[in-house]
Amino acid sequence: MRMKSWIVAAALLAAPLVATASVSREVVRGPMDPVAQGGVEHGRFRMFVQDRGSGRHREHLDVEARKLNVAGTTRATRPTFEVFLVNSDASSSADMGPMRVNGRGQGFLHFDTNHTSLPSGVTTLADFGGGTIEVRDSGGNAVCRGSVPNFGGGEQGSRVFGRAQENLVSTSTSSNAHGHIFVRRQALPRTVQETLELDCEKLGSSVTYTAVAIASDSTETQLRTFTTRPRGMGGFRIVTRAGGSMPGGSVLNLAGQTVEVRDGSGAAVLTGTFPTIPSN
């Protein structure tokens, strides 16, 4: 199994040195319950805000409602139900559009900024974190409602996922040594999990190296020391979920810093930039 993992790593490192696109996604979800006492309407929703290192931004909302009142209607006279978002202090709301409703009282709304602009006056769906989501009938009455968790993780129904990667290149024009540094972060309802991976190839065989991050004021954070294997392959992986301690306290704190891989004499043999996970 260990040999297989190193073969995979070698294949990845042999690929062209192009940094993997970074991405961050904040997700909230939850149920919707009847508003009226004795009501049967209910449903669920999922919303996310996504950013990529390229600058591309996307916002998305899916809503499903069940047991909506469609009594006495036909295909041609199907009732109208709309989805509204209300912010935390109820000072503003946004009409996200009508649901597609079938004859069984099931309603669906699919909203995505890849295809549709945000409603007038809305800057981001994240502004409705901590507020409510409602399905309203044609009379403007809410028939089912749910609480929207705050974005950013740290509470039930809210999560953040992010990853980024940067290349490491040789400091010498006569060396083919190269590598990459990869980070991942998950802010879950009850915990934050982070991963830091560094992989190198074509360094000296059976040589010990030290990876450091260097801030703009020259403050250094040692990432880890590692010893290469045959063909100069080596690196390390730190996972906080497994009890590891993240250098610098968090991968977010090191974002954008210069990274150097140094040999025993302290000379840098590889250099690059610590990956930055994009944020909303």
C-alpha cells in the first residue's frame, strides 16, 4: 500500500507544474416546518456561496416543499408558491422566485447565479444567514418556514469547505527538483479540520530537509522536517483531525507567505507560495 501511494505521488509530481484551482464553499441547510398549527406543509433547503481563486463567484439555492395545498386545481390553474428569504432582524426580504409545483403538492425551486442574477437589492445570499426561509402562497401567507443557519460553520447545518494548492520550484536552473504544497480546511458544526501536505521529487536521496513559511516581516514558521526516499521523493502530511497541530495555528494564518524547502546547510532548494483558500 505504501509503495502504491508513492507511485501515485510520483505520477502527480511528473505532471505539468500548474497550480490546482483553489476553491471555498460555504454551505447551510435545514428543514422547513408548517407555519399554521396543524399544518402539513414542510420541506427542506440547501444554500451555498462559492469562490474560486480565479475570481469566479457562485451562489446557489435549492428548495423542496411537500404537501402544498393544490386542492381543486388543474395543470392549467396550478397555484403559485414563492420562496422568500428574510434576514435576521426581519428588516429586509428577497423574493427568490416561484416554485414548480406538481399535482401532488410537491414544489421545487432551483436558483443559481450561473444562470440567474440575484434579486434586486441582494448583494449575497450569505446576508440571510441567521434569518429565515419561507414558502408563501399566492396571498403572501407563509405556509412553511425554516431557520437559516449562519454561514461560516460552527453551528448545526453550517459548513465551510476550502482547498488550494501551489507549486514549489527549484532555486537552481540546473536542478529538476520540484513539488507542491496543498491545504484543505473544513469548518464543521462542532470542529475545524485542516490538512497540510507537501510533496517533493528529484531532491537528494536520503537527505533531510526542512520546510518553512516566511512572513513579509521575515518571521519564520517551521512547517516540518522530512527525509527523502530513493529518487529524492519526500514530504509530509499534517491532519488536525488525527491529532496533529497545525503550524502557525491555522492554514489561514500562513496564506500568501513565501515557502522554502531548505537542506541541512540552510540553503533553499525549493521555493513557492503558501496556498490561499479564497473567501467570500
